[in-house]
Amino acid sequence: MFRVNVLALMAIGLALSSLVSHAESLSAKFETIQCAQPCTQQKASTWWLLRDAQSAEIRSVNARGQLSNHSSVWERRAQNKLHYTYVMHDEKRAIQYSDVDLNILGLPTDQRAWELKHQLITNDELTQLTKRNDVPTTVMGYAIEHYQGQWQEGTKVDVMWMPALQLPYRVRYEYPQHTVELQLQQLAPSNTAKGEDIPVNSSGLQLSQYQLVDYTDIGDMEHNPDDLAWMAKAVGAPGLHHDHHAH
């Protein structure tokens, strides 16, 4: 009897381990739709979230369906410190920022910032909403939980949440002057899908093949014409070109 119970517990443990691993490692394609109120013309953009247990990468898709040459990688390292890498795929270069660099630039590195990158909505934000029971039980094979409510600043929020993946299927924000909606379009296990339309997570092996530059060394490169040429293409890198916003 004891042996059977041990085997059963081992099987449950393996199943939970597989579920957690899948929840953390995935490639998810989203569409963001924004519109001023009253809404007469929507503005849409498509992007990928490439995620594993300790990193979250955002890579956009252009109007022709091609992957952007740039991506943003957020990594949670020792002592849960958040680091950032601005990746330039065509140049095979990447600019790395420590948590200290990010703080100097005024970019948050706390747990809330990590959850926003990794699951797009924080646990605290979700607990401020009311759970409903009026949506289909599953979408894309995953159970869905429906949350609605209003945050303190007056923003109305509607979330269709996939608890097994710790990821929203859809999030809609209604601000006084405009609306923003995030909609999951495609889902695939991270680093296993093939095809040009599904990118590979840049953290790890791929970045090891790129030339890595520390943000603190950028100032020493500003007098080198060759370095200035590639830095001019880093239009979204925090701290360069007076841009202090990491996407």
C-alpha cells in the first residue's frame, strides 16, 4: 500500500512538474489593438512573447508579417535581480543592462516589473478584479477564468486568464480617453516550433553567438565611427538617442 502511494505521488509530482515547465516555457503570439474614444480607427500591432522560467523576450512583427530585427529580453538572475538585453539580430549584437543600469535610467526592476514582462498582468492586479463564471471553460485546450473590475485610478479591466499558463488569453483596458486590448493569437512550446514565423528565444545559446556590449561601455564607443554606425540602429535601446523606454 505504501509503495503504491509513493508511486502515485511520484506520478502526480511529474505531472505537476511538466505543467509548471510548460507554463513557464512557451512562445505566444499576441495582437495589441488601441483606439481613441470614440473609436473610429484602430491601431493594431503584433508581437511575440518568448518565455522560459527566468526570461521573457518581446519581439514585434511588422505589417508584412516579418519578425523585427530587434527584441527585448528581460532576465531574472541571482537574488531575483532584473537584467535587460536589447538584441539587434541583423547586427548580431546585444546591449546588456544590469539592474543598477536600469535603476539609473529610471526603469523598474521589482517583482511587479518582472510579472508584467513574464505574464503581462501582475498577480496583485488580478486580485483586484472580480471573478466571473460566464465564459467558455476552455480556450486552446486550456481552462479559462474570467475577471472584471475597475482599478483605483478608474481604469476598467476585463481579463480572460489561463491559470495553467499564467498568461492572459485576452486583456481589455478601458481608459477615459482610449482602449487597449491584448489578444492571444497563437501558442507554441518555446524553442520547439519550426517555421520562419515563430522566433526562437534569444537568451542562452543564440546570444552566445552575438557580440555582447555592456551598457556602461557605450560611452567609450561614441568616438569610434564603426561603433557609431551600429549604435545608430539601436533606436529602441534605453539610454541611447535619449530614449529611456525599454519595450
